[in-house]
Amino acid sequence: MALHFDTIEFAERKSKLLEAMARERLDAVFLFAQESMFWLTGYDTFGFCFFQCLVVKADGKMALLTRSADLRQAQHTSNVSDIRIWKDGLHADPVGDLKKLAAEMGIKGRIGCEFESYGLTHRRGRELEAAFAGVADLIDVSDMVPRLRVIKSPAEIAYVREAARLSDLADKAALDAIKAGADEGDILAAQHNVIFANGGDYPGNEFIIGSGRDALLCRYKSGRRVLEPRDQITLEFAGAYRHYHAALMRTVIVGEPRPLHVAYHAAAKEALLACQAAMKPGAKAGDIFAAHTGVLDAHGLGQHRLNACGYSLGAKFTPSWMDPPMFYQDNDWPILPGMVLFAHMILMDSETETAMCLGRTYLVGAQGAETLNGSALDLFTR
């Protein structure tokens, strides 16, 4: 089997889940998030775009319901031995098959369910609730596994550090490729090439790249342009290793920077370091956001910043590498040792079409945050 952790690690994770289930008096959980399945069993697939469910009973028994296309995937990449197949067809009824599986496993009473999951569409969710009405109480436990996953084990941290190394290689590849006349596609290709060549994975979402006025965007979009003699280009990307992510973000200037670039960069750097200082055990996710706003608003840049400034990172699948908690106002999620956090300072001045972004990944320790990548916070010009 292609498992990336040993049996002891998986047993500890299962024990933590069963303890959480016991606290909530759950007879079973229905896991739909691919991240939950990967964390608990090693199951590695993008087949969650179709209906599939990992059933975990309070006594520790597990069964996976999936499609025939993922049978061998589950056999090869997971420690699940009981794999059931729902059959594709005009009258396919995977929710009905899940109901039969639950009855066979003797599941009734209180069932925890990951309703907030890309693996459970609203349509299937409604079918699920209808199927189990009068049979069991479906309890929303969407936060249960994410709160367990957010604290990384030593084995996971080793993968995060490798992801961070890959992100630094991608950063260097981009900086080497950025110059007047360079095509954005060549810059992207250089980043992906060095990650894949060094054993990395596809990231949870597309790399963000945009130059000129598109440097103000913080999402990927289709279409490329060639860099001009005086230009700006924003990059947000992540090294990914065994699906664990380490993200990095920066705006690079081609030619001579404008005065606003210099001023905005100084503010972004100051804000990032303030966020870094706030990443300590006992703090809340909202404290990191408050550090961000405190600096940028003091510089008079409140209208150019976002309403969130980062999030946790871990083993994630498409469509996003973002994990909770997110850093926004008053978020009371506690910051604890073993969390991997990405903070991004994003300034977008639409009136002058000036962009300036700066971000990197940290590991929270007993005393505070350790920088994992992007050690140089200079304003890079090419």
C-alpha cells in the first residue's frame, strides 16, 4: 500500500477521532471531506467529486462506500479493508446504499456528518437527510476532524518542511525567470517544473499569477501577458509534498519601482512581522488579523487591504489549499503549538493600479512562530 505514515500514527489519529466522537455521544460519523479520509486512513483520490463516504463507528469499525473507479485506489492508498461499491447507472442510489450499509453495521442513534464538505453536494445532502429521517439523528460535525488535523504530528511537520523547501525552489525559479519581455506562462512553467522535478505534488488550487493591472488579483484567471520594461507581477504559490502545503506570496517589480511600491512594501513587511509576533500559544486567530489591521490601518491603507490575512495549511485537496482557522476579525480559534500558518499581506490600490503582496508560512512552537520559507522579505526588483 502507498501509505505515507506508519500504523502507529494512523492508530493515534483514529483514537483521537473516537475520543471526539465519545464526547459528542456519537454512534458513528459519516466523513465526506477528502482531507478527513486522507488523515484517518491515507485514502488518496480526487474521486470525491462523486459521492463517497467513509463510515466510522464508535467501536472503531470503518467502511468506505465509493465507486468502482476508486476501488483499487482505496486498496492501494488506504488502510481500509471494508470497501463497498455503489454502482453507476441510470437509477444509481448511493445514498440508499449508504443507508443499507449503516443498517448492516448496526448504526443508529446519533450520526455525525461532515455537511461542510466539497464531497457532499447540496443535492446529495438533502437526499441523505431524507433517507435517515426517523432512522437516526444527523449531527453536523464539520469542524470535528479539522480541529484534530490542525495540530501536526512530527511526521506531518517533516512533510511540511519539505513542502516549504519546494516553495523556496519555486520562488527562486520565478525570480530567475522574471524580466522585461518574459511570458507569464514561462514563469509558471518554471515554478511547476522545479516542484515536480523534486518530488512535489499538484497543489490544492492553481498558482496565482498576474502582472500589470492583473497584479491586483488574488485568484487565478485564464490568460497570459508578457512583462513590460516597467511592470509589477504578483505571485502566490505553494510547495506541496504528500499533499501538505507551504505557501508563499510576493509582488515583484520589473524596472524601477514607483514610490507607492516602496511605501506599500514597507507597510506590508511591518504588518507581516506583526502577524508573526502574534502567532504564539494562547493567542486567537483573530489576534493575528488584529495585528495585520493595526499596522496597515495606521499607514492609512485600510481601504486597500482585505478582510482576512491568512489561514492554516495542511494536507489539502482541490479546490483549495486553505484550511481553518482563517485570520479574520474576532475569530476565537486558539493558536496552539504544531499549527502551520500562512499569513499574507495583500494591498490592492485600484485607483493607482498599484499592487503589493507579501506572505510566507510559519510553524507555531511553544515560544512562538518559526519561519519555514521566504526568509528574504526584501522588495525584489528585476
